[in-house]
Amino acid sequence: MRDPVMETQLGKLPARHGKVRDIYEVDDKLLLVATDRISAFDWILPTGIPDKGRVLTQASAFWFSELAEPHHLLTTDVRACDLPIGVDSEPLEGRCMLVKKTDVVPIECVVRGYLAGSGWKEYRESQSVCGIELPAGLAESDALPEPIFTPATKAESGHDINISFDEMCQRVGRDVAEELRRRSLAVYQRGAEHAREAGILIADTKFEWGRSGDDLILIDEVLTPDSSRFWPADAYRPGGPQPSFDKQFVRDWLEQSGWDKNSTPPELPEDIVTKTRDKYIDAYERLSGLAFGWK
């Protein structure tokens, strides 16, 4: 599901298309355009979520500034993005990030503070997550004794695959792996502390890193409802699934819809679309302390 407006406006630029973002080359930089597409269970759904791309862009811009971590973002001002002459910038407002090009580290740097998702599934089978032994007797959604770093491979399609830290070392080298583990845990802890003060628990999240010169810097999106599992702190009850501000809400509806996950996904009902949009905006406004907007 590509956006014909974006295709018309930026079609002359070299591009590649992800599940959610379209990436264009602008001279020696990249333009990341966050669309309103939403994916689940390795499918791009036929129904978009209005303004979702703008939420992801504004959330990432907030966190890049808040976390004080070296990063790739140059500007979110579309007027400063050096776009081709004649491009109508209005459809791009609020959903663009002009960023430095980096040599991307091909690992998803996942940090988990709570036992949920694939981590909970693996724990039930082996009392461990990605080779990290955990205490016996933990329940679904329990807080872990301390956050853990659980890397995964970056898949071009399909699920990312959890790997052990030792395998990450084999893929990218021990020095790089140890630096990314240390820095990913530190960024998560800073973000989780800020979020907790805003009434949100960050159960888990994933970071991406790239090399710019001799430095490893934070890239892609950061602590958004697409890359993280956000739970309202006042409703937190360990022992089962939690209400969320992220796209788990859409996954839950799909699970109950009767869809077999092997055929074209169903259209999302209007109320699910509206509630999902509201959840994304609510999370952004709580975390940033700002009213959602892009003008």
C-alpha cells in the first residue's frame, strides 16, 4: 500500500520502500517519510491510520532531542530538506526526517524491561530469553529484575529472529556488540524513567544504530508506538496481557477477527482506526508534554 501522493511528489528520487517508511536519497543525505501504513503479523494492512506517520516522526524528533544521544536527525522541517523544485511540500509536512547517511549495523538492539511478547513465550519454554537465564516463577508482564539486552537479526521480510549475544558478537564483532549493548540499555533506562514520570511503562523497545565516520549513532525511529510496547502505568496488573498505547491494539483485533494470517488481511473497522489513531496521539502527548501538531 504505497501513497500515490508521495510517489507523485518524490518519484524522481532514488527510493526504497519499507513496511511503514519510504526512504529517498537527497544528495548525500536520506529523507525518511513516515507513511500512515500499519503492519501486523508480517503484513501491511489494507487500512492506514490517519496521521500515524506524523506521530512517529514527531515522537522520534522529541526523543532524539530528549535523550541527548548522538543521532542521525538533521531536521524535520520539510522546507529545509532540499527537495526537487516543484515538489508540493504540504503532504510531507510533519512526516519527514532528513538524516545523515550511515553504515547501518544489521542488528535490532532490543531491550526488555518486562516479560511480554516473544520473550514471555520463550520464558515459558526455557526460563530464559535469548540465552539469558531468568528467575523461576515469573508471570506474564512481570517486571524483570533488571532490563535485558536481547538482539535480533534485521529481516528484509518476515519476523526478525532473536539471537544470543554471542551470535551478535560473531556477526558484528565483540567490541561493537558490547558498546551497543551498553548504550542501548542506557538509552532505554533514560527513556523509561522519563516515560514513567509521564504515566507510561515502556515494556520493551528496539533501537537501530549506524556508523557515521568512527562513531556509532542512533538512527531510524526511537521509542515510538511502532517500535515499543507502551503500557499505562495506572492500569498495570502483572499476570496477563496489558492494555497498550501501541499497535498491539490492532494485533488483538486481528487475532479476534478470524483472519488466518496467510491471506490478504481484512480492512480495519472505522472504530478500530479511530481508536488506534487516538492511542498513538495520546502516547505522544503524554510522553512529550506537547500537543500533537506539525505546523
